[in-house]
Amino acid sequence: MAYWDIGLNHIVDVDGQLLAIDAGSIDATALLARARRPADHQLWLIRAGERFALAPRQVIPLSRDEVLFFESGHAWQHSAPLPLAA
């Protein structure tokens, strides 16, 4: 189990910005607001090199053992590329 000697319970990274959160969970909209990102942006959880889209009010459980990484942006920015017509 990790021990944060800097006195912070949970640490998350949103677009390269580290945030300390004392609560054990936070919803996606509140996390965007805390990171000073537009509320209409999509929030993506990055885990093992994959992006997982989060719903606007989806509750995200936070862990003391790991730093969670998130990206924000418009939903179309991270969508899969469309096949081109021949």
C-alpha cells in the first residue's frame, strides 16, 4: 500500500495537471471543474494505454495506491478514425 508522505489522500492527473483530492470518489463533471476545464468537454480515463470515456455524472472511485490519469477534450478528438471510401 502506498503512503503519500506529502499529506494528500488521492492524486489524479488531468491533462498533465496534478490534483489532490481528499474525498474517496468524485464525479466526472466535478473533476473537470476542479481542473478548470470546460464542462462540455469529454473526460477520458487513461489506463494501460487505452482511453475509456466517462459519462458526465459518472462517479470515479479514487485509490490511495495509484495515480489516475485523465484527458479532457471534445468527444470527436479521441474517436476512432473512420475508414475512407475506396
